[in-house]
Amino acid sequence: MGNANAKGNSLSNLGNSLNLVALYRRYAHDITIATEAILANKLKSMLTALGIIFGVAAVISMLAIGNGAQREILEQMKMVGVNNIIVNSIFEAKDTETTDESNGNSQKQKFSPGLTLGDLEAITRIIPSVKRISPEISLNSFVQYNGVRMPAKIMGVSNDYFSLYSLPLNEGVFFDNYHEEHGIPVCVIGANIKTKFFSTVNPIGKYIKFGSVWLRVIGVLSKSEVALTGFENSGINVYNDNVYVPAKSMLLRYQNRALVNAKRVSESSTSVRGFGFMFAFGGSTESQAPKNYHQLDRIIIQVSETEDISTTSEILSRMMLRRHSEVKDFEITVPELLLKQQQRTKDIFNIVLGAIASISLIVGGIGIMNIMFASVMERIKEIGTRLAIGAKKADIIAQFLSEAVLISVSGGLIGVILGIILSMLITHFAGILTVVSPLSVIIAFGVSAAVGVIFGLSPAKRAAEKDPIESLRYE
């Protein structure tokens, strides 16, 4: 009994397998007929696929532009540092008189010492959420070495500055505590300065001249390829052309505007004392006193957690106002938030571009549907002949649906290649970063295939519903 059941199951499985093979061969034959029909009408098929080709190419290139913009934003976010807050100095006239029009009295503006190292020390001491902090003092001039010079910016910073902005070191070392505490004339240089002066030699240990001071090179930063145009005022620097020195070296050997500011308040300050700290490039302090009275150009603060940014900014604003006698001569910004706002704007723009590009796919699908309807009308006799010799309605549907899908899929493949080429051309000629992701290719190609199925189904059903007798009589 058991053997009989086993034999029956084997025969049943064999029958099912044969049925599947027959079904496969049947629909393979339908697809073959569809392929032959497409090849017999190459020009019409190519014109039908144009909408899909350009639609897929447009979608891929637009998504590539969006991906490139997103990558730039992410790189910029790395460069501005995570959870950073920037306190920028604002220049204002000081010691001027203002008139109260209501009673005619004149009042003297409150004095503010500007951004100083004292502010930095107070922030470190009072605000517990601060993880890293660095001053920044900048000065533009020329770097010289072996009779060659180039314009550059020198920046007085602390060692935390390189961690704040995630600046990678290519060779050498950063500042140590001894360099920072004693104002030693050492520097870390950007990649462009190394390329200009030390293309064939190791710069570590060499001396370069910035202004009137010789600086020993102890480190070289890796080259940055990220564009940050428009964010320089928020404390973001492209550091390839910069020379970095310890902040105290900057104050001792180049400029200390706080001493000039103090002199404006107390005329008893001696010119010798001012000269001792203000000999950036020679000359007297009196004639070269800058309008900028801030000792520091900005203070960069990094908080421990992202959630602390808003609270820390508010506390920082109140504390700085108290320290500056309620004079608003500073501005607090969060570059990461500015970049995120820019990213949201670009995301909306990319969605609009993608939607516009997708319209091309819809138009292409409508074109396929129209051509397939016309093809049904042209091939009524063929449909009647197939139905008369035993073809089922499912075979007719499979044939015409296969034609629509094959046209859309082949158009999708050509569109993918064209989209990748177009993205490369955009990067090469327009200078816009494009990134073609596998996901965008899969989405575009998948949509093109879906368009073939959706817009090819109705004409295929129309063909299958034809009466074979009437179809054979059709002229």
C-alpha cells in the first residue's frame, strides 16, 4: 500500500514538472514572438522607448546631483566640527558720546574689552557642557622661504582647534603644552604651503618667515578638497593656505589688540608697553593701532552633546553680555545648524528636480501605451490567426505585455548608461559634484520596468478581447 502511494506521488510530481515545463515553453514562445515584432519595427520601437530613455537618464542625473550635494554637506559638517558654537567678534566704535533727544543729555557708551582670553577662561570655568575650546586670532600677510613668497593667513589657536575642526595631520606633530604656555615660534602649515615651498624636501624642522618672525615647521595638515564658500564668516576656514601658531605666540610676536584697547581707556599706559606686544611688521603702535579692538577674532566651543547646544548658546550669550558690560559686540552662531538648514533647502530642491524628471517617465509610459494601442489595431489579423490556431487570451496578453515591457526595459538600460554619462559630463564641465548611487540606478530601472507593465497592460487586454472571427475578417 505504501509503495503504491509513493508511486502515485512520484507520478503526480512528474506531471506537475511537465506542466511547468510546458507553461514555461508556452510563455517563452509568446516572448519570442514579441521580440520578433520589436525587431521587425526597430525605428518605431526606438521612438517609443525615447521617453523612457530620457526619463531614466534625467532621474539618474538629478539624483546624482542630489547625492553629490548631500556628500558635500556631510563633508562640510565634518569640517565645521560636530556640536561647535562660534563666538564671532563685531567691531563697534568705542568711547563715543550719544545724545538723548528727549532731554538733551549726552551719555557715553559703555566700555567693552572685546573678546579676550579672559572670556575663554571664564567659559571653560563656568559652563560645564564645554568639551573643547579654542581661541582664534587671524592675520593676513605673506609667507617667505628661500626668496619665494605667497599670500597666506596666520592663525593663533590652541591645540584643541585641530580636534574641533577634525583637521587631519599628514606629517609631523601638533603643538604641545610647552609650545602653548611659552609662546614658542612654531607652526603647523597647510598642504598648499608645503606644495609651494617644500615640494621636494621634508618641511619638518625647516623655518619659514611670516611677517617679520621666523617660525619652525613642526607639522603639515592633509589637503582639503571641500568647498566652504559662504561660511567663512561663521568661523569655517579652508585651511590649505593657512599657517597655525599657538595663540600666545600670536599675541606675543604679532598682535595683541587688547593692549591698544586698554590704552584707549587709560592714557597712562606707556607707548613702550604697547610697542612690546604690537610689532607685527615694525613701526609704531600709535600709527598702526587697528580699528578692531578685540584681542581674539573668535572663540570656538564644542559641547559634549548635541542636546546641549541650544542651552549652552543661551547661557553663553548671557554670560558674554555681563562680561562685556551689556555691549553686544559679539555674535554667537552654530555652523552645523546653518549647514543643516542649507541641506534641508537642497533636499527640497532635489525632490522637485526628481519629480520633474519623473514626469518624463510618465510621458514615456503614455507613449508606450499609445503605440501599443496602435499596434493592436495594426495587428488584428495576427491576433485573430493566433486565437484561431489555439492560442489563449493569456498568450495574447503575454505577447503584447512582453512587447511593452521589453521596450521599457531596453529603454531603461540605455537610459541608465546615458544618465551615468550625463552625470560625468555635469561634473566635468559644470564643476558640480555628482554621485551615482546603485540605489538611484535600481529605482530608475525599476520604475521603467513598472511603467512598461502598467501602461502595457491595457493594450494587451484590449488585444486579448478581440473576437477571432471578426479579427480574421478585418481588413
